Amino acid sequence: MKKIDIIKGIHPGKMVERELQKRNINKRQFALSIDEHPQTRGAIIKGSRKMNADLSLKLEEKLEFEEGFLMTLQVFYGIKEAKRDSSYKPDLSKFRKEVF
């Protein structure tokens, strides 16, 4: 089983927080080292802000994660959140009937 299969649905901020704790890195200094506001880093870690591509690349480079790892987590987290919403129903009218 791949690592990504195990952590699907986890907000990428949780992975960043875990890594910072594991490496005993000061969160404020880390945020400043990647040229981000500590508040931005805090919002990502709390899960109240979505990961974007620019921030993802900065974090991945600094933490030596595989490129695209955090954005992949963000996509899976978004899918999990959409499924949690009971009103979520895919719009199948956009597909040709032959597809089904």
C-alpha cells in the first residue's frame, strides 16, 4: 500500500505540522524562512485555509517532500469534504448517455 493511500483525506496542513514537530522546527521561523506570514502557515496547519500550488512548492522544497505531494493531499481532502456534504451529487447531465 502506498503512503498516499494511507493518508488520503488528511488536510495537508496536518502533514506539515507533523513534519515541523518531528524535526523540532520553530513554526514562526519556518514560515519566515519560506517568505510567508506566520498567520498563513497557522491557517494551513489548522485546516482553515486551502493549500495552493505556490505555497505547496515552497513547503515541499523546504521539507524535502516529493513535488506535488501536498497538493495531492489537498485534492483528496477536498473530495472527502465534498462527500461529507449530504447534498453533493455529481451532475451527470454533462456526460453523454453512451458513457453510462
